[in-house]
Amino acid sequence: MSSNLVKRSVTGILFVVVMVGCILAGPIPFAVLFALITALAVREFSSLANAYGGVRVNVAITSLGGAYLFLGAMACCTLASDARVFLPYVALLLYLLVSELYLKRKDPVGNWAYTVLSQVYVAMPFSLLCMLAFRVDPAASSVVYEPLLPLSVFVFLWLSDTGAYCVGSLLGRHRLFERISPKKSWEGSIGGAVFAVAASLVFARFCPFMSWGQWVGLSVVVVVFGTWGDLTESLLKRHYGIKDSGNILPGHGGLLDRFDSSLMAIPAAAVYLLAFDLY
């Protein structure tokens, strides 16, 4: 147990350092990190589908498509290109769909479903992160990189997880969703939300482009949808009968295990910001 704790701690620290460092370092490290994460996460999901879902997904092409979707979204958000940048991506998806007509596989509909799901469930949320990282400055007529906004989403999720664990361990009595995740409690979830809201007030202090109320609203949206994202991935693993989605992160499992909350929190944050014209 001691060895596993050390392994988890070291991996966790390195994970946070790399994430924070690349996000704060600038748009190029940000792009490289998340294009790689997107490709590897899609690969992990597609490999799970092939191993446990009884289907045959083209892992290489779906992974390539996920990375391209992220880079295409970044090109659009930075005004380096227009929507035509997505034409190769659409062609790739069409190839994956049409190819099933000729491959004569056992479950073509399942192959289609998991192929599309790999892009919608995994690749699209990471691509929407670009909408948080870049905004057009009307005064300067240029695109501004705002690293603290995408970073805030991950900070809210990390603190929410930490708070939920601490409060849940001490006070957890009422199960949140026992059928899927028996250890989660209402008390822990509320405690985690308090941690995230407190962090949002710190961001409001140093990031005045949104008011403190808007930052609090963002933190609540991230926590609520992050919890659903966590439960969704737990349901996926329960369906497959596995403990971890992979083993790329020693002591922590796979990328889907680490970014499960983000896969719903990022799109929800983007909708929140755009719906209320906050960014």
C-alpha cells in the first residue's frame, strides 16, 4: 500500500505540474499538450470498445481524427483559419462510415456507434477547451490567449474532487448515486462544491474580465457537470466490468479516469460562457 501511495503521489504531482505548466506557458505548449491528450484519450476509448464492446473500431484513424479536431478548433478560435479547416475531418468521418459497407464485419452498426462516440464523448470536449482559451479582443482586433480560464476549469475539478474526498470521508452518510458509484455521498459533493466556489473567488480577484458572481456560477456549473462526467465514466467501466480505463498513469489508471469529469464540465463551461455572453 505504501508503494502504491508513493506511486500515486508522484504521478499526481507530475500530472498537475505538466498540466499547469503547459497551460500557462503559452498557446503552443497548450496546443501540443491537449492535441496529444485528445489523441491518446480517443485511442484509449477506442481500444476499450474493441476489447470489451465486441466491436472493431479503427483506433489509429479515430485517434488521428480526435487530434485533428482539436487543432482545427484551435485554428478557428485563433482566426488562423475558417470552418473549411474541418473539411478533412468530415472526409475522415465519412471514410470511417462508408468503409463499413465493404469490410463485412460482424457488427457494423456497433462500429459506427463507437466510432462516432469516440469523437463526441472524448474529442469534442477537449476541442471546446479552445473556446475557453482564446477570445477576440475587440479593442485590439486580435485574439488573446487567456490561460487562466481553461486552467480554472481543471482547478475547480481538482479541488472539488479533493474536497469531496475529505468531507465525504468524514461526514458522508447519504449516497449520491449508489447504483453506479457507491462511495460518493451528497455530503462529499457539497463539500467539494464549497472548495470550488472558494477557488472561484480567488480567480475573480485576479481575473476581472468576469465578475465574482459569474466566476461562482462557472464553478457551480463545472462541479455539477463534472460530477455527472465522473458518474458517466463510472457507468462505462461498470458496464465493461473493469476498474481502470487504462494504465498510462501509474497508480491513477488511464486518461479517461483522470479526465472523466472534464468531458462534461468543459462543454458545460463553454455553453455557460457563451449563453450568458460572458466571454
